[in-house]
Amino acid sequence: MKRNGNISESGKMLILGIGILLILAIIVIVLVVRMKDDVRKRDAVVETLQQEIPEDDEGQAESGSETEDGREAARQENAADSETEDGSVQVGALEDEEDPQEQKAAETAGGIAVAITKGAENTVPKSADETGQQSMGIDVSKHQGNIDWAKVKASGVEFAMVRVGYRAKSTGQLYEDPTARYNLQEAQAAGIRLGAYFFSSAVTEEEAREEARFTTDLIAKYKITYPVAYNCEGFQDAGNRQYALSQTERTGLACAFLDEVAAAGYTPMFYASRNELAGNASWDTDILASRYKIWLAWYPSVMTEQADYSGSYAMWQYTCQGTVDGISGKTDINTAYFSYTKEAEAKDDTPAERVTVNPEVGINFTEVNETVTAKQETNLRTEPSTASDDTIVGKLTHGDTATRTGVGHNGWSRVVYQGQTLYAVTSYLTTDMEDTGQQAPPQGPVYTPVGDQVTAKQETNLRTEPSTASDDTIVGKLHNGEALTRIATGDNGWSQLEYNGQTVYAVSSYLMPAG
């Protein structure tokens, strides 16, 4: 190799090759170290977002195949004006039979929070600030109630997809989610990056664009970094105004919404369950995946590295049964196979009007003005809920009076006592000053008598206690088509049912009217 003190050409090539190999080896080592660090970070987040493995039979089934009967009639009947007479959009109620998200058209509820390492390739163009680093997030709506966003941030959540609103599934009325502005405001203040979604029941492209404009107008004053998504479910229910629509028509509506979102400067994303997307079953997935990010819903009972889905997707909603500090009930948890180098700026730099937490979110109050006292003694609370003793600020005893200003549909009354607006259980109050009643039982969950016939949306457990903490409480199952009498509904999310001569409990959201 070396002749007369000089290195031959072959020697030079060998040295050069060795140098290149050394550089490549260093690059590989750096990448491996970085990947391991990402996994450690993801594991740390997941450990914080622990949840129980839900019982699959207490979840809901994904959408099945379509039928044609009655679709044209439904199409003709379900054209509706979406706004009120004065052109404003109403704020929806928590318990609203017209909310299409009440019946979730995702797959069987389940999932375990574990580290997820990769998703299927998505070829939709990326924004300038987007990276390929994974991020962990949640999606929320009024169904999560009032959220402590500081605790959510501390738990490791990096982003939140906030529901902005929905269109009523039969009337077509547009509604703002009653927690949308508070969630956007407080999540942003806590340092959680924001995305948004709208739950559509549009039947024309103009309605879909109207939904998109409503969405982009509402979020314009907030820093929306993550995508803005189109969510549409329940269209295979004969009572849904979208029942008459074909796969092609539904896909056109989604495109109309998402193109309007993109024109407003946001990243568009389409949400659907695996079985709706696979093989173009319910949507023209080929078109949607070629133009927008895909947000996949699939809930495995045993977690895998990626979803059991061969198509492309950029975000995976892998459970609807997650528990996150700061949220009192269950919530959806997602992994995004992307993140951003910086938070986006608001499209409108005018500060959003500040909103405060509303303890009456979703409760329908009948306004009254009457003097009440306790039948014997009852707690007065700052919120209409028994979830925490921290809300107790005093007691109302028999003979002491308060002014009742509202009676809620959920068994609570709004009262004014010593100049403060508070809440008490309606059944413990009376307008009859001579009524001393029976001593009120210890105040736990409030059950409102109903007496209706119900069945399971698919299948649900019947329990001796309103809790999923132990399988020992399961005494039977209720299947779709089997009817039981519901005695009462509780403010804890459970219903009391008559079953074989005893009172049992079932999760209210897994029940539906029989017949």
C-alpha cells in the first residue's frame, strides 16, 4: 500500500471507507440512544395515565353494515335549519338526547396504557413545525365534566383534542359544547397544546362547511397547534338524519368540512373507527387518507405496538376507559405519531373572553322562586355533586330557610343562602315549614326515580354495587333486546334496575330505551 513513503490509491480508498463506516456507526449509536430516551419518556407518561382494563362487555359495538330501507325517506325528512331564529348557536346540555356522541360508534371499549413505538406510515404533507416524535394526549367534551387542567398537565398529558360542538342528530340544530371555551382556555393556560374536533350530523356540503366555519370561528382566539378533526358517527341508526346518506355522500361531507378547516389555516384530520375505515367499509378511506391525517379509533383488549389496521393513520385513540388525574370519570387516551417544535399562534390575536367554571354545566334547571327549609338537616354545597366533601360549605337545618331559585332534572336544587348560591339535594328540602320528614340518609349518590324500560346497547354487566372495582359484584348480564325496569338514574353515572327480585346496578351510558 505504501510505496516510497506515499500511500497508494487503494490505501487511500480503504482509509476513506473506514472513516465513513465510523461516522455511520456514530450516527446509529446516537439514534439508538435517542429512541431509548423517547421510550423512557413515553413509559413515564403512561405510568401516570394508569387505568383499569375495562370489561369488554360493558363497552359498545362498532358500526356494522349499512341497510337501504327507509334511507331516501330519511333524507327527505331530515333537512333542518341549524341555527336559532336570531341566528345564534345555542350551548348544548350535558344530557341531550340529540347529541350524536351519546352513542359512540367506535369498537368494543377496552385497552391498556402501554408504550407505543410506531404507527403506520402517513403520507399527508407535514406542517413546517411538525416532527416525527410521538406525543400523548386526550380528547374531551362535556362528558368529562369540569376538568382540573393543572392536574392533567402534571400527569404527563401533552395535547388535548377539545370538542367544540355538535349538530343534533335528528333536528340538525348546531350546538356549542358547554365546556368548550373553558377547556380551551384552561388547557392552554396549563401548557397543554390544543387540537379540536366537531361532531357532525351534516346532510349537505353547505351544512358541513357551516360546521367548519362555526368551529374555526370559535377556536380562532386560541392557540391551536394540533389538528382540527371531523368526527361523524351513528349514521347507521334509522333515527339519525344521516341515515339516508351513501358512503360517497358522507365522504363528500367530510371533505367539505376538512377543506374549509384547511382554508382557515389549520391542519385537517378525519376520525373514524377501524372497521369503518378498513376496506372502505363506511367511508372512501382511500380519498380521505390521501388528503388528510387519519385519527384511528381501535380499542384492543391487549395492547400491541400499533393498531391492528393496515391503512395509514397519524393518531390512535386506543382506549375510552382511561383515567387521568384531574378528570373525575373515564376519558379517551390517544397517541399521536407526531408533535410540534413550538406552540402555534392564535389566528385572531384578540384575547378570548375569559370564562369561569360553571357548576351547572349540563343540568336543566326549572326556574322557581320559593322559600324552602330542610326536612331535618342537609348539606349545602358549592357544586351539585356528592363527589367530594370539599364542596360542603354549610348545613341547612329544619326551620332555617333558603330561597330556592331552581330545581334541576338530576335531583339537585339551586338555593340562595346567606347571599351565596349553593346546591342541596331536592328530596331533602321542603316548602312546608311543618314537614319534619324522616332523617335524611347519609348523602351519597343522588338517584332520581324514572320507572322506564331499558335494554343494553349491546351487552352490559349487572352488579350489586355501582362500581367496577370487583368482579365479585357481577350477578348477571343484560343483552340487547332484553328489557328490565329502570328504577332510577344516579348522578354517579349508574342506573338502578329491577332484576330477579333485587335491585342491581348498570352503567347508564351502556343502556338505551327498550322497544
